[in-house]
Amino acid sequence: MKHASKFFAALTLLVAITVFPSAVSAQYGYATSNYAAQQAAYAQQQQYAAAYQAQMQQQAWAAYHAQQQQQAAYHAQMQQQAAYAAQQQQMMMAVRAVPVARSAPAAGSLIRYDGKYAACSSSLPSQVKYLINAANHLQSSPYVRGGGHGRVEDRAYDCSSSTSYTLIKAGLLKSPLTSAGFAKYGQAGEGRFITIWVKPGDHVFMTVCGLRLDTSGGKVGEGPRWRPQGRSYAGFSPRHPFGL
């Protein structure tokens, strides 16, 4: 009897599932309509996630592209600056380029030399005139290494002290300099009237309107003299007083 009852109950449930599936599903907690809604919500979430991921990838690519453009612009700017610096260096080298030898100034120039003393045109600045007069004062002075450095007025001079003497008398220098000190004197390059030629630690001389005042090029022991002869300028850097 019990077995018959169980069989009848199972048969009844099978018929109910076949005829009324929605009702049975609702009774057991998984209605067909709810399952479809859950599936639709899940699909929508997947779409949102895919759209968000695509948006993030697009933003990341845009940021990377902008960074690449900034780096390219920076490198282009650095190349332009390097090219400009190289151009300026070439210009400076051209300005400082010095021929191997130079001769005395031509006749009719701003300065004249009579074999011992120099005379200048009245049109020259006063400081240039004072410097030429000071150089004329040294034409009989002997050469002594270190002379003229302890005091401005001395009995003998070397290359740097004689150059210093003329500049001091012209009001263009306060105290004597060595050849190394002249490497930083005034401005780089040749001057309009006065140029100091420097080989630091070795030698220094000057040209005034093209006429050279130098301790080398004469007899042994001969001090600063006007030298009309040409000489080698190789290895010397030109400098000049400000404005002159």
C-alpha cells in the first residue's frame, strides 16, 4: 500500500511538471522569468565592463601618444640648441683665428714709428694716447724677469710687467698682472685700438693700432720695445680693454 502511494505521488509530480512547468519552477525557487532577467543583467554588466576597458585603453594610448610627442619636441629643441651652440663656437673660433705672422702698420695709419718712439693721430681716444706715451717711456728699459711686478716704477721690466705698466698709466689696469692673469683681462678678441696677445704662463705682448710692443724679437736682455717686424702669433689669444 505504501509503495502504491509513493508511485502515485511521483506520477502526479511528473504530470504537473509536464503540464505546468512555470508553476513548479516557482514553487521550487527558480522561476523561468527570474532566470532570464538574471541572464540579461549579467550580459549588460559584461557590456559595461567591455566598454569601460575599451575607454581605459583609449585614454592610456592617448596619454602615451602625448608623451611621445613631448619627448620628440624636447629632443628637437635640444638638437636646435646644440646646433646653435656649435654655430656660436664656430663664430668665436673665426673671430679668434689669428694668422701665423703679421707685419707693422702701413703708412698713413693711426700710429707712426720713427725707429725708436711712436706717435699717434690726434683722433685717437685719450687712453690710447696715454698708453703710447707710457710705452715710449719704456724704450730704454732692460729686461729682467720679475721686474716691474713689485712696483710700477722700476728699473727693468719683463713681458707682463711692461704690458701692465702701459695699461696702468692709461688708467686701464690697477696693478701689474702676470701672463696668466692677462688670460682673463678685459674682453676676448681683438680690440679696435689695443690688443693684448696672451699665451698664459709663457708670454704676453700688445699691439697698438697694429704696432707691436714686445720684449721678444730683439737682443738678449733687451726690454720692451716697439717692434715693427712681423712675428708669429700662433698659440696666442687676443684680449682687449673694454671699449678699446
